[in-house]
Amino acid sequence: MRLSYGQAGLADLDLDLDPIAQFKKWLGEAAENIMVVEANAMVLSTITDGAPIGRTVLLKDVSTEGFTFFTNYLSRKAKAITEVPKVSLLFPWYSMERQVIIVGTAEKVSEKESDSYFASRPWGSQVGAIASAQSEELESREVLERRYAEIAAKYPEGSQVPRPDYWGGYLVRPESIEFWQGRHSRLHDRLRYVRSDSQKIDWQVKRLNP
């Protein structure tokens, strides 16, 4: 199985000096591309017992500070972040022959920010967050559905569902952001932004061999 890439190139002069701005541009283009399913889906990789583990989560905000996602703080990924906060994020936009790899450090967002986002979620997702003891062993599907029904009865649709204290967000503060664009003959374009000073304010861009 082999594809020949080459829809477009990625020239140095086309890059924004700010990688966050460049990311927002690519994210917007991916969101408008009907071939891309959930443009904000990203593979979050963490370290558990010295081994990398990846899973797909959804990006919910991107700002000058970094990239935000939400999860259960008792989940395997959250426990891994507590032990080793260094993580990577991968956005695989295959149909556009693009990917973005972000390496950074994850930290919890404020309770206010978690409250605000939880309140904006669909009712079913709110109930599900309470019903699911994420990453824990489950006796059966029926047990989960019964628990969901119990929570749904306690907080019927239209009522205010409180955010559980074990659920909230993480902000990934980037240290490097790499943009990859597929090209012919596997001569792909790879341009990586890296923090350039001790204050971690400015960025340097370097082109890498594919």
C-alpha cells in the first residue's frame, strides 16, 4: 500500500511567524474540508510505566497559551500526566496530506474554566461523564447503562448537571510544533517551531529532512 503525495507544498515564506496562528490556519482549512472527519481530533500520547500510550481525544480550545482538552481526572491518561506531564499531540489530517505534532507539558486548567466548559456540553455527555468511571474495569455493558439511567433520573434533561470534581480540563503548553506536508517522492516538507529562549516567548523555525 503506497500513495504518492503532492497536493501542495509548504514553503518557509508561507509560514506564519507564530506557530499558534499557523496551526489555527491549518485547523480552519481542515474543518472546511469535507474529507476530514473531526478536524479537532488528536492523538494524545503519554508515558505509563515507561511505555508510551496513545489515544484520541478532542481539542476544545487553542490559544496563545496552548491547547486544551477535557477528560476524567481519574482516567489512565490523567494518572499518566500526573506522573509524567510531558505529552505529545498528533493531528493526522490524512486526506490533506498533513499532520501536526506538538510536544509540551500538560497542566490542569482552572476549576472555573472546567465548570464553564462542562456546562456547555450536551446533557447526555454531562450524564455520561458522571456515570463512567473512565479506565476502570467494567463488569458488563448493562452495569454502565444502568448507572447512566440512574444519573439521568437524578438529573433529568433540562436540569443543571453539576460537574464532578474528578472531571476537568488540561492545557498543553507547547515547546515544539511541527508541521508536515506530504510531497512527491517522499521528499516531504517538515518545519518545526521550537522555543528559542529561556523565557519561552520567541520561536525559531527549522526545516527538517523528511
